[in-house]
Amino acid sequence: MDMPQKRNWVERIAENAPDLWIHIIPDTDLTEGYRPSKKTAAALFRMTVRDIVKTILLLALATGIGLGFYQLGFTEVNITMVYIFTVLIISVITTSRLCGLAASISTVLIFNFIFTEPRFTLQAYDSGYSITFLIMFLASFLTGSLASKLKEIAKLSSQSAFRTKILLETNQLMQKQQDPNGVFTATAQQLTKLLRKNLVVYPVEGSGLSEPRVFWISEDETNDWLCTEEEKSVAAWVKANNKHAGATTDTFSGARCLYLAIRVNDQVYGVIGIQMDDVPLDSFENSILLSILGECAMALESMKNAKEKEKAAILAKNEQLRANLLRAISHDLRTPLTSISGNASNLLANYQKLDDSMRERVFEDIYDDSMWLINLVENLLSVTRIEDGRMHFNFSAELMDEVIAEALRHISRKGAEHTITVHSEEEFLFAQIDARLIVQVVINIVDNAIKYTKPGSHIDIRMRKCGKMVEVSVADDGPGIPDEAKPRVFDMFYSEANRIVDSRRSLGLGLALCKSIVTAHGGTIEVSDNIPVGTVFTFTLPAGEVELHE
């Protein structure tokens, strides 16, 4: 049975205070006080076959150079320097500290055996050689120890720089992600790069955890041993209790992975599992792990807040639209309803006293007001259906001359007070449309021109084919639309009627409906100035062809 790893003070504080985020920022004191784990320290004194071979080869090379110096008559001091330099090289290029120590002892013995009298023995006639051997050993050992220490410091500095780079990259990656899935993926990839361990991620879904996603160091691995029911139960416990558990902890220590919650205070967004095996995380790795998980949780928290803010904004906009609608209906329907009720009351009270022409005028007023109300209701229902996606379209190839003629038969009675002309560049111009809806578009635009121009003005409707589209323009010679109002004329509930000498205000639904219908057909609609005066509404529709069956 595996014994649980002794937890450091960071882990104990995190367990006892789960609502407290702990971030350890390494500084000079922390770097100097950092100590590797016992297993890591033991590995520093474990000699590998490669290290032994390197040591033997370098000692043999140094001995060969020493023999060459000896034959050339160089002093023993020069040969001693060769061996000390060799110990320095061995300490730098090997991973075990024992290699430097063994090289220090070996150089003394080799020097004594080969280069001191009597040669090829471990004895020495000169009593001063004992001091020489001691100084040579101490110099070699000190040189090797310093080299090993410098190599270890350089390695720690490189690791620290790499981990700092990982943290910076993580922060930048989190800012680029657009959805939680991307945040989890970026976090797992960064941790895999940092720890070189397999990972499993459980995003929170509803009240539980979704299916796990495994991130392997090697792409060749496809096993599912990190996703067993036992591992899933540990992850579920971590999510429910907002504490870490699994390998190297006192809770579910038999698990293959160390599981930690991705959380902000009591809100858990997911659980991440790190395969530990027999290589636990050191305190520095653990602190960086917590920092990366903190970045992940904060990114998920920001996305959640942004989504809630967006929903709140949509609700506020809908409430504003509803309030605008109620305000517009209550205010703008008052005039036609008052006119209808007043004229009807006048007919009931004075029908016999009114002559035929007066009664006909009253009936016409009632008819005009009722038709305005009917048109308003139709526009409102059509806009609602299109915006909700409940409008059904029946597309077919229609002759545009017939569509325009049908629309002109249903325009306001006041259209007789204007001169309306229709021009087409082609004799037969077809468009692939829902004729009923395009008729409504033409009615709304023409009625808008009639409403905002004086009697006797001209309204010109022109049609032409532009590539794969049919372009329809409705031009009038009225007062025109101000430039600041043009970008908003197609907005719902926006109207410039109060700027025109017209006693009846508009709800601003007609042009909004036109834009919705034309857009649903794949076309565009825009407004521009008519030179020298007036306004031009231009919209496009997909061209159509008629199939002839003979």
C-alpha cells in the first residue's frame, strides 16, 4: 500500500481554507530555500551507465595526455592540472554528483600509480607526496562540487524561466478563448507542457460532471485507464466537496490521479486530474499548478458573468421594446379610435340631419381609420412572426409587373391624390419571391411616400435586373429624410412622422417589416436622396426564371 505523501504548509492551508486562493510568487529567498524532494535528491546520487562510461573515457583521455606530458618532460604540476580540469568536465557533463567524487578519488590514485616513484604501485618514496595527493584531491573535489552546484543553479534558473513563460502564455491564451471548452483545452495543454504528465478534465455540466476529456503526453496512447468508474467517483467527490483528493493525498490515496477543483470561492467549474504514479509534485510545481488553475477559473468566471450580462441586456432590451410598443399603441391608436368612435356617434345622433355628401365623407373617414388599424395589426403580426422565425415562406418565380400592380390596388385611398408611375427595363422581369410578402413591402413603401408628400406629388416605381438580382426603387419628390435619420428609418418604433405636417403619427413598423422581409429573401434595402428633392427607397430581390413545359 502506498504511503501518502507528507503535505507542505501550502497544501494544508488550501485544505483547511478552501475559500482562500493561495498564489506563491517565487523570489530570491524562495529560490535559495527551494529543496527538491527526497526522491529527486536521491536521483542526483544515482549513477547511470552513461555517466560511468563518460567518466571512464575522460579519465582514460586525461591519463593519455598525462603520459604524453610525462614523455615530453613536463613537470608533475602540469599533469595534476590536467586531472583537475578533467574532474571539472566530468562534473559538468554527468548527472550524478557521485561521478565528480569518484573522479576526484580516481585521479589521485591514477596519478599515484602511474606518475610517482616507484611507478605502477600505490606507494611513494617521497614523504611530500602525501600532501600533494591531499591537495590534489581537495582541489579536484572542490572544483567538481562547484561545477555541480553551478550546473544545478543553471538548471533551476532555466526551469523557473520556463515556468514563468508558461504562466504568461496561459494568461494570454485565456484572454483569447471564446468558450469554456477552449479554456479547458488551453489549461490542459499548458499543464501537460509544464508537468509532462497525462491529464483528465471533467467540466461541470448541470449538477454533475460531464464526460471526461483525456490529454495524453504521447499521441499514441489511447487507453481509458484514467477514466474508470473509480477515478470518476474521486472526481465527483472533489466536485461535491470542493477539495483536492486522490494520489499523494490522504483522501482516496489509491487513485491514479491527483484531482483538484477548478473553482472560484464555492463555485466549481470543473475538476482536473493529474496522473501522479510514483513522481509527486514538488512545492514549486504545486504553486504554479494552483496559479494556472486560478487563471482557468477566473476566465470561466468572466465568461459566465459576460453571458449573464448579455442575457440581462437582452431582457432589458425586450422590456424596453415592450414598453415602447405599449406606449406607442396607447398613444398612437388613440387618434384613429377617437375618430372612428366620434364619427360613429355623429352618425347615430345626426344621421337624418346629414346630407348624402356629408354622410359619405364620414363613412370614408371611418373606413380610412379602420384600414389604417388593420394595416397596423398586419404589420405588427408579420414583424413578430419574422423575428421569432415562425413565418413560412412560399417562394416561386413571380412577374414583378403583376406584383407591383397588386400592391397598388391595396394602397391608401389617398393615393389617388398623387401621380404614381411604373417603369420596367425588361418586358418580363421575374423574381424568386413570396409574392404576398413582397406586395406588403411595396404597399408599405408607397403608403409611406403618400403619407409624407403633399397631394399632387409624383411617385415613380422603377424595376431593373442587376446580375442575379432584381432591383426595385420607389422615388418621391417630397421633403426628403434628414441625413441623421437615414440610419434609423428601418428600426422598429422609429418614426419621423412628427417632422411632417401630418396629424397621424406612425408606430414605425412599416419600414422595419420591409427590411425583415427583404433580408429574409436574401436581398438588401436602403434609403437615399432623390435629386433634386425627395427620397428613394431601393431594395433587391433574387431574380427568378420560369420553366416552360411543352
